Amino acid sequence: MPWLILSILPNIDLRVEIAAEQIAIVPPTDERVIALRGEHPNLEQFLARFTGSHGRAVHPAVLLFDAQAPDTKRTGEAMVGIRNALAVSTVLQQTALELQYPQGHRILFTDPFDFYPWNLDRDFDRMISITPASMAIHRVDDFAGQPSPGSPVHTLQRTGIDRILLGEILDHWNAAYGQPRMTPMGRALFRSLNMANAAMRMPATTAATIFDYGRQCGLWISAFEILAHFEHGRANLANVFALLDMKRFHMRRLNARRYRVRYGGQRLSVTLAHKLYERLYRVRNDFLHGNPVTVKSLQIAQSGRFVGHFAPLLYRFALRNFLNLHFVPQVAPGDIQQQIAARFEEHGYEAAQLDAEQALLLANVAPADNED
């Protein structure tokens, strides 16, 4: 089947194929990309002309699509949908790992997944750029490409992605964009992912202010409320709590209702996840409604940590419940060997969830001196 290039992602050095039906995000070494580069010298020039700000070669990830794919899968919205699936699944996983094992070089923002504004036309003749700000055309032999300077080029391997979550979202992508009319669930999912992708962008490239972080909190609340609205017909704090309650946590202490919040004139007993979401919700209200705010408004009282650092973990829990993620053995276990194999398979399935749960407990622990 003929494959064409929709866009490239120069800030991602991808080491694994991310594939849905008739569309894929792949490394530049993918055999389909190599074949296209061999057939079209301008494409070879275009992809080879990327360097970092200090002259090192950059090898952009490539978004491919099957030329026979239906029009519904070739829209800008479909492109953004699969990009958001990868970006969100990556940042959720790496946030949980960074909180537990700080290293400082993980992918904690979605900016590196931005599409490059220039691409080749269908004839591989000229470069074109169409953005909300401008429309332009240029020759390839004058081109010097660079990744976004505000974000480093990140290497992304399979282990850096929440593979269970991504696989489920891609199944929904196939269903949502493979037909003319999207289901209400598909619309809610990809609308929420779009908002979460925006919430996980860097608050500012330089000189971030308290108001930038407050805006992030507002975007996060919208991402949760879109999912809750689909599940319960209305978006409010109680229905997000209900969404988070749809499945129990593996760690027993996260199911304990040891915290108190006030809502609707009542004092409620809630879990740690509820308490953190309620804090995020109050921060959103203060920032977006014009109430007085300080740096302390953004901090968790028990640890002094930024409440927004835990929003990706809460969102992973919400998506788990919204998508009804649960382990199903490929083969019904029979003898003891099959039962052992199934337990190992289940552990792999739940690994990202367990990482997120373990990281959530750090909300009540002050960061070590070597943490940022």
C-alpha cells in the first residue's frame, strides 16, 4: 500500500513505531520512510537538513498515513488525536517515574510532540507552511530546519510510554475516526485528551509566572470535567469524584477516606486522590475567577509540592475508569504454569497504574533536597 507523510515531529527521537489503522508515527529509519526518501530527493533533503541549535544532526519522527485511508482519518483533528494519544500516554508515565526517581531529563511536557509547521507538498516539490498566523511556500534547497529551541530533543523508547493506556486509546481512535460520525464517548475522549495535552504543555518557555501555573490548573479541570460530563451528564466536583471512584486502587491506603473536604454545604470524607483533585479545583476557581492568589495557593500543605505535578496521575486514574481498563488473560489459566504466566502478564498490564499510585503517595512527602 502507498504511504505518504502528513507531518514530522523534530523534537522526538522515536525508537518505536506507534501504529493505528492506516496511520502511524514512526522513526525516520522506518522502511516506508526510507522508501519515500529514495523515491523523492526533496524529501531526503528536507529530513536531512534538521540540526539542533549547536549543529548536531536531528532525526525527526514522521507521521505516515495510508493513501487509501478514508477522509475521516486524514483530517487535522485525526492527526492531532493520534498525536495527543502518544503525548499524553508518554507524559503520564514519565511523570509517575520522575516523582519516584528524579532524573531531570524525562518527558514531562507535551511540547516536544508539536508538529513542525513546514512540510512538503503532495508532489514533493516545494515546502509549504499553513498555520493560523501565515501561509508560505519555499524551496527545499534553501531550508535549514531546527527543532523547537524551547524544548530539548527527547529520545522516546517503548519503556517510556504507558503502553496499556496508549493501546486502548488507539483502539478508540480507530473507531472514532474510521467512520463519518463519531460516538459521544469518542468525542468526549478526544476532546478531553486535547485539553489534557494543552494542560501538560510548559507553562511558559521562559519567565513563567504564578498565573501561567494557575492557567494550567484550569485546563486540567476541564480535561477531567469533559470525562465526568459524559459519564454522569453533568460536570461538577461531585461527578469527578464519582469518576475517580469507579474502580478501586490496588494500594489499600489510597482507598481509605482519611481526608475531609467541604462541598455543597457538606463535609465529606474522601480519599487522597479526591483531596488532591479538590485542591486543584479550588486553585482553578481562584485563578480563573479573579480571587486573590499567592504561591502558597499552588502548594500542597503537607509537602509544599506543586499540586499540578499530581494532576497527570489523577488523570491516569480518570482515564483508567473512563476506558474501563482491566486485565483479561489471553488464555483462561488452567494448570499452575499458566496461572503463573497469567500473573506475570497481569503485573505487566498494571505496572503503569501501580507506578502512578506509588507516586501519588508522595503528595504528602516533602521533596528531597536534590529534587527541583
